[in-house]
Amino acid sequence: MTDHKEMSTKYDPNQVEDGRYQDWLKEDLFKPNANPDAKPYSIVIPPPNVTGKLHLGHAWDTTLQDMLIRQKRMQGYDVLWLPGMDHAGIATQAKVEAKLAEQGISRYDLGREKFIDQVWEWKDEYAATIHDQWAKMGLSLDYSRERFTLDDGLSDAVRKVFVNLYNKGLIYRGEYIINWDPKARTALS
């Protein structure tokens, strides 16, 4: 008589998927292969705001991108799927201020430096949550190249492009309507 293992009648994702994504990351399977003969293909993930967790719209968008990325890999392209996150300036500030308000604290109580520290803590917390969500979805992102909109190099590049466009007269500052946010005490265009 031979021993055989009873197969479950229900799919258990924890049994099958546990640790698999981390193994893929350790093996650098999501990095471009640097094959000089392969045609390059890349997608920059539209950077989600670090104002909270990803929602169904993010899942739908990244699922479509994931299908394209995987198809191009199977077709032999040298593929880069570049992840990033957006600081969402005023929106993130509002979220952090709301969190502080629950504790009876305002940004003015903290002062500028300590408030900025709170914003960075918020960013780190929600960036980690977003990474966990991407991992649960199995997205094949090259995290070694991940960008954040407040990274020095990225901010410098954006500033340079906007200054160049301004100097060429392609963008300009003119009259426009603004909205004043009395709570945040700032103008929103």
C-alpha cells in the first residue's frame, strides 16, 4: 500500500502563497534583465498618495498594468515596472492634522519641525501599508528603483523641467481663481 496525502477540497492561499512573493523579491525576478538584444519596455506606476490605503480603483489600474508587464516579459522584452508614491502635500497635511486633532493637538502646538516629523512618520506608515497591499496583489515591481515625489533627485528634475518650460514660455503664471481653505489656512488652486 502506498502513502498518499489527502488533497484539500478548498484552495488555501496561505498554504500556497505564503512566502512566495518574498522569495521572488530575494531572487530579483522583477528587475530588468539587462539583455542588450531585448527591446526595453517600462511602465511607471501612477504614484498613489500616501494619504491612506489603496482602494479598488488602484487595484483595477495596477491589475491592468500587471497584465501588460507580464505579457511583455513573456514576449522577451527587457521590462521595468517602476513603483513610486506621491507626497500629496496638502491632503497629507490635512490627514496628519486630523490625526493630531483626535489627540487634542494642533500643528501649531508642535511647531514646524515636530509637525514635519509627524508627516514623515505618516508617510512611512502608509508607504509600508501600500507596499503590503502591492505584495498581496503579487505586483512585479522593481522596488530597487522606487521613487517618492519628495526624493531630492526627483524634486530637482521636476523643478528643472518646470523652469525650462517657463523660460520657453510654454507655461506661465497668470490670473486664475483660487480657493481659500480656512481650516488649512492656505490657497488651493
